[in-house]
Amino acid sequence: MQHKTSSVSSLKFTIIQTALFWEDKGANLEALAKKIMAIDEPTEIIVLPEMFTTGFSMQPALFAETMEGPTVQWMRRLAETKKSIITGSVIIEENGNYYNRLIWMLPNGQLGYYDKRHLFAFAGEHEFYSEGNKRLIASVKGWKINLQICFDLRFPVWARQQLATSNKESNTENTNVAGLEYDVLLYVANWPEKRNHAWKTLLTARAIENQCYTIGVNRVGLDGKNMMHSGDSMVVGPLGEVLYHCAYEEDIFHITLQKEELVKTREQFPFWKNADFFNIEL
């Protein structure tokens, strides 16, 4: 395990890059619980990959749970025990539809969620799952975190940083970095090895164009369709600097992000003031 020290205006993430047992919820929950319980230092946010209970399964009828199901309860218990936020995506059934849903579980048992907007048609995801229609930007210790899933990474408009509504109508000379929508852009994924160059390039691009920290947490190993995953989980700074990268190996990595460094970069290079304003029609 690796870590960086924390400070007052900081936020600590723990990234779990792991292999997954194909469509075996029990084995995955058992293995991940051991990894989470083995974390021996305080951390604020623990990040798991996309579909961490099954791998990237196109059999939601067999594996979907409700929001009161065992996986959500498992996340609730561990978040309370570790006194940390736990996040990752799972297969959820709601009102007769299936969703690839990111759960944002707080230590107090409250939660938020984000349904994957861009379904991976190349693998038929759109045939089995319903798409989401709204973003989730979570707040932690004064930080704002934009939560997204895997294939969303290829669509920059969905992630594009904008000024808050109150600042859009004001003179850009009078706006400040506090008016930006978010500070961290977080992706959980099952991104295959054969397209890992795109994964690494797009994570870096999202960080640079949105002047934010970008975190991508991917799985490793073969899935049930013989698709290899190289991991390549990354943390990228607002200037595109790679703060963490790990390929092919399972890893648990702690990193503390500093708000002062982010604000300094945005004030020194206020490119965000020249951004285009737009609305997304859903």
C-alpha cells in the first residue's frame, strides 16, 4: 500500500484495483470485504470498480438487486464500520428497469446514486439496461465530486465543467473558482486492455479541459468472456500530471488531494473563464 500525507483542506481517496470473480456476487463481496477491512489507516472515500459484484455482466435478470438488497446493505455496513464513504457500481432493478448504478454510500447510512448515462452498445449494454438522465455531484468537506461510469468517459460534454448558474450571467472578470461545478471527476470502470490507450488519454484530457483532479478506477484480469483488463487506474492532476498509475496488478492505493493546489492552478491559469455555456437536452 502507498499513501500521501493529508492536510486541513484535503480529501483522501483509497483506490481498490482488483480482479473480479465472473458473475459470482458472494465471492466478490467476500474478497472485497477482506480488502476493505485490511485498510489500516483512516481514509475518506473508498472506490471500487464498475459492477464490482459481477464483472461487466449482460444478465441483469439473474443478478439485479433492489436498493434494499444485500449489496447495498453490505456497503452500508462497511461504510459505517470503516467510517468512510464507499462507492462503486452494481446492477439494480427499479420499476421494471435495470440500471448500471453507482452507489455513493455515506458512513451514516444515507446514500446517493448515479445511473450510467452512456451505455456501451458495442457490448449490447443498451439492450439490457436503461440509461440515466442526470448527473450526481457529491459534496464532501467542501469538495465537489462528479461521479461517472466507464463509457461516460468518451463523452466530454456530459462531464464538461461549467460555472454555477448564478455566475453565468455575471461579468467573467468578477467570477471566481468557487463558482465551478466540481473539483474531482471520478470514473469507475470495466475498461478492457485492448483500449487502454484511449482510457489513459481520455482521463488525462478530462482533467486538463475541466481543470480538476480526475480519478479512474478500473478492474484487472480476465472476465467470463475472455476479455483482459489491464487496470491502468489513474489519478491525474488539473494540469494533466499523472499522480498515480498502476497496470495489471491488484493494488490498494491511498492518495490525498490538496484543495490549495487545485485553487492555485485555477487562479494562475483561469482558462475556465472562457468556457462555452450550453444546455444538454435529454
